Amino acid sequence: MRSPLLKSILWCLTALTVFVSCNKDDDEKQETKNEVYVIMTMSQNVLTKPGYTSAFTTKPTGTISNIGDGTLQGQGMGGWRPYNNWLFKMFNTSANEKGIERLTVSSTGVVSSGGFIKTNNTINGSGNFVIQNETSGFYWDADKPYMIQRFNPTTLSRTGEWNFESNIKKTDAGINNQSIGQHFLAVKNGKLFADIHYGKNTAAQSGMFDDFFSGIFVAVIDIATGNFEKVIEYDETGGITYINDNEMFSFDTNGDLYIVTQGRSAIGGKSKLLRIKANETNFDNWEINMDDIMTGGKFVNVMVDNGTIYTTIPTESLTGGPTGNINFSEIWDFYTINPTTKVRTKINNIPLSTNSGGAYGIQKLDGKIVLRVNAPSKNINGYYELNSAGTSATQLFNVSEGGSVSGIYKITIQ
């Protein structure tokens, strides 16, 4: 017969074993947290943007292929807009149709197309969107150019619309297209900021570098009520952001909003970086003008973090057309800019790159600034990681198969 003391000792040992086992299980669950790195590449430089999207169980290093088991192949692979643990595209994978598509990654790492909100498929910018939270987002559909559409990002379903025709419509001779939110939508402090465009072009080219006026217009809308509050303007520029997945605006850590304007034409002219400060709803009396840096250039991306601006600047004047250098020539250099002094500093040890286009050229990954570098003449196609001083970068990985890299993002598989 066991004594009470022996029973107590055995009970304690059993409990301790269970406790340790439980802790071990919990630790293993934490250690096996299913995080994956998703990479997108574009295999051909054509309008349909064919390519591949793959999930990697560990952070890519060295030389990798972006084609493998579980890879999603399709169209519209020029970039994406991540939000928290989601990946959204402005073009669907099946046919490069305009709208809002969500990509999903299974527990086994298989990437697939999720839901899709289809919009007008003719006018560029149709499907431009911004997400406020998991149940609220806003987008523009060219079928209803005076309206802001509302949607639920979780269910990926349309939930309503706001009509602002009476607030923005103009009757000036020569204005052939008008829209609200075609190029720029951002959410800040309970307000929706949406560009108001007045353009000269018609049909498919509506809104494409065709500003009728000499400046840009942005509507400020109260999200809680849907009330159109005011219009803010900035003169002597044009081409606010663009009509692809690269949003071309960035919030600094303190909430200041920085916005790219590409200028008066597709190859620049009065291209600027503008700012709306954290607690303001008007443009700040601040700008960085590409014309002060070089003739014939423009800004095409911006990322701001802890009071430092990151962007690219071309090394030569831009040219367009089939043989132009703007998109696929290796002419873009990475810089940091101090917003207070406006002093520019070139980031060292990075080769000249092609234009990032619909991809984010500069972003954060695992708390580090990473830079998309595509230099075919040097067989370089991947991401570089910025050092802690922000002065130089080293190559993180290189993609050898799948096309030019157009995105990397880390998600947790639910």
C-alpha cells in the first residue's frame, strides 16, 4: 500500500510531466507558426502581365526559382497591394480583367485566386481601391465615374456607393472625362482622400496623363457620414499617382502622407513629391520637384519610414514609346531624401535598375527596407536589403526563373 507521501510525490511528478509536455507543445506550436514568403514575378513585358506567384516556407536567399509545386501561373502579375495578411491585385489572374482580386495561400503552400470584384474593363484605373479595415474598403469603377464604390474586403463583396456628381462635375469645353478616385484613394484619420480628375482624352485613354487644368484636385470625404467636405488643390503639377498596383503614396511612421505626382506627361515635367501632414487635411507648403533635380525625369515610387524618404531617380532624361528608356532600361538609381533639408543621398552598392512599374520598388520586409532591383544586363533580378545606416545595400536573393520580380510579402497561413 502506497503511503500518502509517496502518492503526493507521484502525483506531483505526473503533473510536472504534463505541464512540461503542454509547454513543449505550446512552444512547438509557436515555433511552427506557418509563415510564408510570397513572391510574384512577371514573365513577359506585355500588357496582360503574365507570370507566377509562389510561396516559400523560409526567407529566400541565394538564387531561387519562382516556378514550382503550388505556383500560381496566370496574368496580371505586375504587382499587388498587400493589406495585413492579405494580397490583393487590381487585375485578375485568369484574364487580366480590371477589378479587385484576392490571392490565397493554402496550408500546403498552394497559391490560388480567391474572390474577385469585377469592374469596367476598358478604362484604366477601374478597380483602383483602398482598404480602411477588414470590413470596409473603397474603389472606383469606370462604369460610374462620379461615384465611390464601397466593399467588404473580408467577403470581397460590394456594399454600396456614394454619388458625388453634384460636387465635382464641370462643364468646361474640352473636358472629355471626369472621375473621382480613378488614380488616388487613401484613408487617413477617418477621412477618405480621392483624386478628382478632369481630362482631355476619350475612351480607353481617359485619365492617362491628360490633365485639363494646371494642377491636381483631391476630395476630402468624411467616412462616417459619407459627406463630401471639401476639395484641396495643388498647382503646377499633374499625373497624381497612377492606375496600377503600385499606389505611389506612403505614410511615414508619424502619419504624414507623401504622394507622387508623375507630372504633365508620361515622361515627366513638373513631377513632384507632395505631403499632407498627419493631422491635416490640406497639402503642406512643402514639395520636392523633380525639375529641380534633373530635366526630363519624374518620380515613380515613394516609401517613407521614420522621417526618411526612399525613392528612385533616373540617371538620364526619360523617353517613351516602343524604344523608350522609361520602363525597361537600367537607368533608375535608389536614393534617400531628408524631408527637412531635402538633401538627397545615393544608396551605394546597388546596380541601376529598370522601372518598378506596378510593383513596389521599395518596401519593408521583416522590419528591414528592401529594394527591388531588376538589371537584366547583369543577371540581377531580386531584392537588396538596406543596411542599418541607410547608406548601402546587399543582395538578399536573386530570381533565376519566372521572370522579373514584382513583389515579395510575408503572410501567416490561417
